[in-house]
Amino acid sequence: MDTFPNYIDGAWVDSPDAIVNLDPSNLEVLGRYARADASAVGVAIAAARAAFPAWSTCPGEQRANILDAVGSRLLEQQQELGRLLSSEEGKTLKEGIGEVVRAGRIFKFFAGEALRPGGELLDSVRPGVRVEITREPAGVVGLLTPWNFPIAIPAWKIAPALAFGNCVVFKPAELVPGSAWMLAKLLHEAGIPRGVFNLLMGAGGEVGRAIVESPDVDAVSFTGSVGVGRGIALAAVGTGKRFQLEMGGKNPLVVLEDADLDLAVEVAVNGAFFSTGQRCTASSRLIVVEAVHDAFVERIIGRMAKLVTGPALAPDTDIGPVASAEQLGKNLEYLEIGRAEGAEVVGGNRPPLAQRGHYMKPALFLESSNEMRINREEVFGPLASVIRARDYDEALAIANDTPMGLSAGICTRSLARATHFKRHSQAGMVMVNLPTAGVDYHVPFGGRKASSHGPREQGSYARDFFTTVKTAYEAAG
Ligand code: NAD
């Protein structure tokens, strides 16, 4: 089997060691991908630095054309790329294709943004002086991404980085090199100049660390776990680079007594279990007021029983396999932790085809309290808890009682309650009668507290991280 090489300085570069890409639906080998080492990182960073002067000053239209072409190719190839993505990550084919389409639209959105970097012209407070505020690229940027959105998260970092004139050193998660490699191939085919974009597949502790610790990288944008993110923050401060961290969630969905209960159950099932619960915005804490608690629990258990857990590419699958053996092990461990803490577990068993892949049925913890570990620590699997609340006030307090603050939702028919929740939720994104997961690409994405650090991603707000502001004063004469 051939090895898919890394992409460094405009060339495809092999390495002695390889990453084996496994399909979590059947444990078959999808491909071998070159595993870069720290020396390859140095070559890629030097190439990016060399490419920066020309790329950062070329007309925005040149950058826009490349991004637009990549966007078109992603949309044209959505079926094949969606299959590859679902095969390596395990989400359903519908979700995989949807993610590729999203990536395509992100590239097209940022093709437009390349032509509107913006700026301001002001009078000075001093007579005869003019002040000009412009934006310039941040420089060489390191982009580090997790495994759960193998093409959308790379797209929402790479597209704005390139649009605003930065050069990129990109390290995808080791678990999903296939989608990242295809994205590099599309950039190459679209004519990205050599050195402007570099792909380095490899281990976080080696390749990721070398990127973060390099004094020649100006900025790092990271999405992943809180623990790794905090280490990156320390290393970035140590080398004086700007950094942006998007990390975990422990997202609450509040269900009030006036909610449309059928809608609330759909919103909860979608938010908690779709994409096998492997979304940073997943609804892991379902906070239900006493008055509708039992009815909600009965309906959601009935709905869970109808969910089909199966291979990612099978047409009737609702919930694909867990992405890796390691993540499956973690999920099963949390089932035991929840039980030991006194919660009652519904579901969570491994279906008969479990011998051939990393399958587990969605699990719901009942009679759980917000103090339990299962309600404080991110699990990142198809596991959710129901927490009883007396009334709205208590539900809001529980929703906010978490170290995380990415996304939060409420199901209610009351405009007053929805408005109050939007104002008082301590999350970066708030959903009313919608799943906590599922966001648009043209508006800011990000959280508060331990979930995020730095400027928002996506939409026009992405500019704040990928550009640096310059203020110029000029005697007007
Ligand atoms: P992870 O933190 O293990 O890894 C993320 C990336 O960082 C990977 O590419 C990894 O190889 C790299 N990395 C690991 N150690 C490193 C180091 N020492 N130096 C530099 N890079 C290093 O996360 P994961 O397991 O791939 O993804 C799951 C996590 O991602 C979950 O916690 C989830 O909540 C989070 N996530 C957050 C968002 C968000 O936007 N908030 C979105 C998706 C996923």
C-alpha cells in the first residue's frame, strides 16, 4: 500500500515512519500516511517564512481565486470526500457529506473576505495629522486540529489564515489524516504558491509541540482538549506568539415546563447523540424542570430505543461508531464512574456488531446531580445526563455551574424566559429551541471560561486573530 506523503514547500515529502488510518466501523486499514518528525517541521516553517513576503503582499484577488477554487472542488467532490471522512472518523455519511459542504462554503466565504480586510482613516487630535488604521497578516501561523471534524475545523482555520495573507503550517489529528491530506491536495491543485501552505501529519507531542515551540511561528490556532490547550498556552507565552484556543464543553440544555416536549426530545437527542456525541458543543447535561421531568425522560428513552447504531456508511445508521478504541474505552469508563456515583444508566451497551468496530449505544444517566464527575468532566461520547431542577431559576444556576462555557440551550415557549436565558447564560453560544450543537459558518464561534481563549473563530470575526492592527500617523501637509 502506498503512503500518502506530507506536503512541504510545494512538494510531496515521504517519511520513514507511517500513521495507519483505521476505519472505526470495521477496523480495516484505509491508508498509510507519512508521519513527520520535528526536523520536517523546521523545513516547513522555513518554507513558510520564505513564502511570506510575497504572499502577504499579493493582491487579495489572487488569494481569493485560490480559496474559491478549493471551495468549488470541495462542493463538487462532496460525495467522495464525505465517504472518506465518514470512513475515517465514524460519523454517518449524511453528517460526513454535510461537513464537506460546510468546508466548501467556508472556503468560499473567506474567498470574499480576502477582498475586505478593512481599515479606517481618521483625523488626528493634532491639527494637520491623519491617522490610518490597517490590518496586516499575523505571519506564519501554526494550525492544530482535533479528530472530530476532520475537514470543517481545518477549513475554518486554513481559509481565514490564507485569506488574510498568512502562511500556514498545518498539523491535523493523527486519527484522521485522510481528509486533511485531501484538503492539501486541493490546495496544491488550486495553485497555492510553494511554502504558503504546508501539511505535517504526525504526533501532537512531537510535530505539534515543535510548531508551538518554534520562535519562527508567529501565531498558533488550536482546537482540542483543555489539558493540551493549557500546555500550548504556556509554550506560546514562552515564545511570545499569539494564540487562540478552542477547547471542550459541558453544555447544558434546559427544558422548561412550557416547552414543546416532542421538540425538546428531538433537540436533546440531536445535541447529545448525533455525531456519536463527539462534538465540543454536544448537550451533555439535560437539565429538566420537575414538572415535566418524568414525561421528558419517558419520551427520550422511547426515542433512543429507535436510534440505529451501525456502520458510518450504512444508509439507516443514526449513530456511527466511536472514533477510536481509546475514546470507546474512555466512554465505557465514564459509564462505570456514573454508576458508581449513583446515577442510573439507560443504554450504553455494545451492540452485536461490536466485535467488528468501536460501537456503543447512546447512554443516558438518570437521577444524576451536577456535582457528579459525569456532569463536570467532558466525556466526548454518546453519553448524556438528566439533571432535575425545581424551576427555571435553579435550572439556570445549574446550567452556569460548570468550568466550561461553550454552548447552552433552552427549550421553552416563553419569550421572557428565552430572552432572560440568552442574557444570563455564561456560554459563548446560546440556542433557543435548537440543539446546542449545529452552528453557522458566517458568524462567530467560541466559548467562555475554560472552553476558549482568544478571539472568536469563523465569520468576519476570524480577522481579529489572523491579522494584526497597524496605526500609522501622517502629517497631512
Ligand atoms: P487533543 O487536545 O488531544 O489534540 C488536538 C490537536 O493537538 C491534535 O492535532 C493533537 O495531535 C495536537 N496535540 C496534542 N498534544 C500536543 C502538544 N503537546 N503540542 C501541540 N499539539 C498537540 O484533542 P482531540 O482528542 O484531538 O479532540 C478532542 C477534543 O477537542 C475535545 O476536548 C473537544 O471538546 C475538543 N474540541 C473543541 C472544539 C471547539 O471548538 N471548542 C471543537 C472540536 C473539538
